[in-house]
Amino acid sequence: MAKNNSNSEEPIEKQLFKAADKLRKNIDAAEYKHVVLGLIFLCYISDAFEDLHEKLKKDESEGADPEDRDEYRAENVFFVPPSARWSYLQSRAKAPEIGTDVDAAMDAIEKENPSLKGVLPKVYARGNLDPTSLGGLIDLMSNVALGEAKERSADVLGHVFEYFLGEFALAEGKKGGQFYTPRSVVQLLVEMLEPFKGRVLDPCCGSGGMFVQSEKFVTEHQGRLNDISIYGQESNLTTWRLAKMNLAIRGIDSSQVKWNNEGSFLNDAHKDLRADYVIANPPFNDSDWSGDLLRNDGRWQYGVPPSGNANYAWIQHFIYHLNPGGQAGFVLAKGALTSNSSGEGEIRQALVKARLVDCIVNLPGKLFLNTQIPASLWFLSRDKANGKFRNRSDEILFIDARQVGHLINRRTLEFSQDDIAKIAETYHNWRNPEGAYEDIPGFCKSASIDQVAGLGYVLTPGRYVGLPDEEDDFDFETRFAELQAELAAQMEEESRLNALIRENLAKVEMPDE
């Protein structure tokens, strides 16, 4: 984690967020995030540009031109015109017109770089953003030691951007969860799926966290980033803009991350795509998904989803986009594991019989910022008998992770790296030919399709994993007797106190009339 040059042990992203938050005054977090994240992005592309600009200046004698746009395109670096460079904006930080200068800088960058057209925020000249506070933000970001330009262009500023996304999501609460999936949940999905190579799709991509984590996973496991290509779709325009910046700050190609306000069901931007991996966190129990307009859609191979709930529409949309060996990992409301209303039970039964369901993970509460609805992770595989892993066609792995994780504040829980490793390794040991998997009472169980059928195709892990070992010897009769004795003692004490109160009331003399 990045540190600054001060004596403080606090990471710079935390220091920077606290300082930036103090400057926002009367602007709410939902609006202010665009102000701050836009500046972080501007700082990033200016740093990367200036780094290459200096190198080209040194090579001018050999024919290099530091103002030639093609030099920057060849290195996958955004060209930044003079009036948009961070050094220029920093020199203007105390000017009353700084807001207008920053908006003009955003416009100039979009004109020079077509891939950023319509992406960057132009909110800096608005009346509710005090020019002094904006100048203070620019000075603050300029003065924080973020390391060498090459490092901060991809690593540190990317980390700061991601941290700020999470903090603004926390500040916004329910609305924040619409653009941000908690990092530990995203990391768990990616660690379990292991998307080393191929096409990755997220048809409800929010701010792009699934893509960022997939690329990070490949890097951390010595893979090749060029082996992954990403495809996404987002219906909220401001969230799509965040995704485009989030990906660009890491040099990830986002040309196939599309926006349209109709959404993936009505206007599928990647209709013909068959992906190797689908990773997603769709809206829970969405009732406004235009289901009535899509009753005869070709995606519903396992049953027509109810028009009042999109859960099983999302599942079948994901399956539709998987290639014959593809895998999907996604978050879904826990109710989808048991629901039998409006044909959902029949669709779930069809999915199990088709040998598509690979693993279900029951999640603890308080993981998500925008809902208290209990959630689960689903992992699907188009070919559970493939040669890459062992043949597990007649099995489903159930993991109950409700006791995993730790609170980071009173209302928010997250997984540690050890928690993620524990859950992911359980799945890998189960599906890998050489894996040393064992059922653990209370945590994980490999159940046969016949067992699942015997329980009415309910997929709640708690139905299968049983009680932990330490609870297996629970003496119900003894504990029931103890509770009866405790209740009797409480009732006796309550009766004694009531008698004492009545006795004291009787002694009170009534005042003369």
C-alpha cells in the first residue's frame, strides 16, 4: 500500500481521502465523488504523459517529437495538450477561474483522445464548488508524494482511485452500492473463477471492479494481460463514466465497455459474444426489468422468468453468453436459492438437471452497502465433465460462509485475504483432479444431484453442510431443562418484585382532599 514521506503510518490514500472530504463542505458525496475522481484521473493521465514527454525530449536529436500525438498513441498514453497538463493547472490553483480552467482541460483531453469522449466530468465551474476548495484539492494532490511517475500511473493512483470509489460508496450508503461491489466480494469471485485467459463479460459492470480485479489476478499469477479481453455494459451513464476512468487509469482497454440506458435485457450490446467467463453483481430482485416485453425471448432456455423479478432472467442471460466450456460467477439475492414463486423453482430444477450449477456460497450479512438482503454466490459451468478439471457432473459443492469475515465498522463486514483463500481453496480442492477436498461439517459439503433432488432442488448451503463438529454433541434435553429452570427463576423473581411494589404502594398515604 502506498505511503507518503511523512512520519505518519497511515496510507496516503486514507490521508488524501480525509483531507479531500474536509474540503467538500456543502456538496454531498454523490456529487463530490465526480469532482475528486475526475481530478485523480486528470493527475494520472498528465503524469503518464509528462513521463513520456520527458523521454521524447531527450531523444529529439534522434528524430523524436515530444508534441507528436502518434508518439503517445504508439505507447498507449493519452495525449494531454498544454492547457490541460497538471503542472499548468497547479500554477492556476489559486486563481478564481480555476473551475473553468479544469472544465476546459477536460474538454481539451476528450477532443485529443476520442476513446474518452463523453467520459470526463465537467463539474468544476459550478457555483456550489468553491474555487478556493478546488484549488486546495489540486494543491493537496500535487503535494502528496506518490512516487515515481511510472509507478503512480498504474499502481498508486489506480489504488487511490479504487479506495476513493469504496469510501464514496460507504458515504452514499444504499445509492453507493449501485456503482460499487465491495472489493473483497469481487476478489473472492475472481479468485474462485481464476480467469487467466479468454473473454470476460460483465453485463451490469458498475464502475468496472470485476474487470480491474481480473486483470490484477492475472498479473499477480504471472499471467499475460494480453490474454484477457473485457466486454461490459452499464445502463447508468454516470456509473459508466466511472468505469471508463477506472479502467483507463490502469491502461485496460475499455473499448468494449458499452453504455445504453435500456440495459442488457432490452438492448444487449454484445449479442453475439460467447465468453469464457461471466463475472457480475446484478441488481437484487429487480422488478423493473421489462420482463413483460420479453416473454418469448430466446435466452429463456430453462423457463420464462417472472416479470416481477429479474433474478432468473440474469442467470439465463449469463448462461446464454457462455461458450461451450465457459464458466460464470455472480452475486444473487439468497431468496433465489429457494424461491418457488412464478415458476422460479422449475427453472432452478432445470438448471440443476442440466448439470450447470457447480458451486453455491452462502454469504454473511453486512457485506453489501446498498442492501440488507441476504446474498449468495453462484458458480455455473457449461461443461462440468471437461478435461481442465475433474468430472463433477453429478455433484454440487455447497459452502456456508456466514461465519466468515470481520466487521470494519458497525454496519459493514468484509473478507480478509485469509478468508478469501479459505473459500477459494475449498472450491479448487473440490474441482481439481489432485485436490485434497474433504467435507467440513458446518462449512462445506459436496452433495449429489440425487441429494439435491431429494430436498426439492433447494440450493441453500445450510441444508447440506449440517452443524459444525463442535455443535454435533449438543445435548438438547439438558439445555432445554436448563432454559426451563432459568425461566422459572426469572418468573419467581418477577413475582417477588411485583409483590414488593404492591406492598410499598399500600403504605403510601393519600393526600387530604
